[in-house]
Amino acid sequence: MASLLDGKALAAQMQTELTEQVQALHAKVGRPPGLAVLMVGDHPASAAYVRGKERSCAKVGIASFGGHFPAETSQAELEQLIQALNQDDRVDGILVQLPLPDHLDAVALLNQIDPNKDADGLHPMNLGRLVRGEPGLRSCTPAGVMRLLEEYQIDVKGKQAVMVGRSILVGKPLALMLLAADATVTIAHSRTLDLGAITRTADILVTAIGRIELITPEMVKPGAIVVDVGINRITDGAGKARLVGDVQFETVQPIASWITPVPGGIGPMTVTMLLHNTVWSYRQRLNLTP
């Protein structure tokens, strides 16, 4: 029976450590780190995520800026706002909550963010730094996966890692991070032929494809480490909603050696790495050594 990779517990521990750091730095510098989260429209899931991020900021002592804007807000208005935040010395991190309304160009907006304030690690310059192995802000979810593996002393060096999913948010940057840690990496996706044949080779299997319980026990190598980044909402016959991942947890857990739960695995780590990135950017901008 696989042991749990408990992201919720690690996130709580990291947030306690960040709280202590922020208190000491605030006293030294005279201001706290600042994070601006911009949300456009009234997407319910996005609203819940943003509220969670703002609560987490308050908990560790990070000041919140930005705001919630009506769905009809224009591209030009948002670009002006981002430029103002780029110039605001109180703001160390900027995040545009996705998805955006259809009339907005998300890529163009993300590219407007100062790379050194890019709290989500999605600016082309930060992705380029990742490719080159240079220091920089890293995408929150992939960084959270790597930090969780590190916490449980799972050495990926030389291991066969299979990344199911190729998004710019998770799949591609996480594949690069695993490669940088000396894993041998295969990227699979929704168009992969005979996906099970690929996943069965994995010592470390990561899935972030957004398909309900796609990964079944016969697709998993015995003793594999299984990291489920998928978050899918399902409703039972009684109308009660719950979250499940991309992995059939109950049937895969007896086969794997380690597994992340959904919820309580990677989700809490994503928010915590956002806070970590904001504090990292704050330190860099003020030349504060760790």
C-alpha cells in the first residue's frame, strides 16, 4: 500500500516558516512583501482560488494588491494596470488569474508582467531561465511537485519519469525540472498512442491532463511514485460534488510506493509556492540574502 505524499502538511509547515521570515524581513525593511492578483469576470472556480490565495497571503503577512474586475474590462485597461504594478515598489509579485474572458489575450497580458515580478513563473524570460538552468521564478505547480518529492527524500536521479500532460502551466516546465534533476523524462499526452505502454515504464509517474481517473492500476508499474496533479469536479447521484484526480486512487494506491491524494496533495503546494515566489522576488529586489 503506497504511502501518502502529504502536500497539505508540507504546505502548512512551509507557510509557518514563511511567516517567520516575513516577520523578520518586514521589521528590517519597513514593508512586507506584496502580491497583486488580478481576476477578471466572475468565474466561480477562479473566485474561490483567488480568495484562497488572499487568505494565505494574509496568514503569512504578505500584503495583497490588485483586485477583481468586471468581465467587460478591456485589454488596454489591464495592460495599463499591469504597467502600474510593475512600477509600484510595494509590489513584488503579479499574477493574472486564468482563465480570462474570451475577448482578452492572456499571453499578451502575461508578457506585460515584469519578469522579476512574475509570481507564477510563466513569463517567456523565466521559462527561458528554466530551460537554461539559470536562477529565476519557477512555475508554482511544477515547483510544488519538486519540493514535495524533495521533502520525502525521493531522489529522481537516473529514474524513468513519465509526464502525462504538456501544458505550459505544468507539463512542459515540470518535465524540464525533472530533467534538470537528472531524471530520464518522457512526455506523453492526450494524443499518445497506447498511453499505458508508456506509463508502465515510469518509476515516477506524473499526470496533469485533466481527465477523471484516467490512470488505472494496469497502467502503473509496481512500486512507482505516482503524482496526481489533476483536479476534476464530479457530482454523485445525490447531487453532492467532490474532487478527484487523474488517477484511480483507491485501485492504484495498493500498487504504487508513494502517491499524492486529491485533494490534499499538489493543490496546497501550488498556493504555497506562489507565496514562496513572492518572498523570493522580494528578497531579490531588495538584495536580501536568505
